[in-house]
Amino acid sequence: MSEHRTFHMIEAVAGRLEGAPREVRRWSDEFKAQAVTESMEPGASVSAVARRIGIDPSQLFTWRRNARLKAEAVVDTARGETSTADIMIGDAVIRVNVGLDEPHLVRLIRAVRSA
């Protein structure tokens, strides 16, 4: 007599279970700017900085990307207008041309933080 086995496929979907508590952390703009600045230091490891301050490296990469996007150029050549971005660090506001390159942005953030 042959043995017949039936296998059932179960689809597993990773994600939050309904009703599970959801923890949402809010980091200050100053904290984010400090982490981004530190992670941009020559020889710095984004993953090492993230682990040291207790966040996931992907979060720090997101903060870096957001800082860079705020500093990228969005120039409307037809009108000759350049967009600006305001970067808030504590009580200070830095208004920069969106086309400012990353090294200059890092220097500005450092200057404001040390003032």
C-alpha cells in the first residue's frame, strides 16, 4: 500500500501583527544633524556611528540622504531662480541654496553646532 502525503503551503508575511504595540521614536533635528555630521567625517563608518548612538544604520543613511536632498540644486533655468532650503539645528536656521554640495553643507552644520 502506498503512502500518500499531503503538504499544505502556508504563506508567511513578515510584518507587524495587528494589535501589536507600535513604538515611534522622534529624534531632534539637532541629534540628526550631529549624527549626519559625525558620519560624514573622513574615515567614519555609518554603521559604527549608528550602532554607537543606538539606531539602525538604515535610519542614519536615510538622514544623510535627506540632508543631501535638501542641499541638491533645483534650478529653474527658464526663470533663473534657485530654490533654497532651511535647515534647523536647535534654535539656528541655515538657509542654503539647494545646490550646495555635501562638503560645504557639512562645514556649515559644523560651524553652527560649534557656535
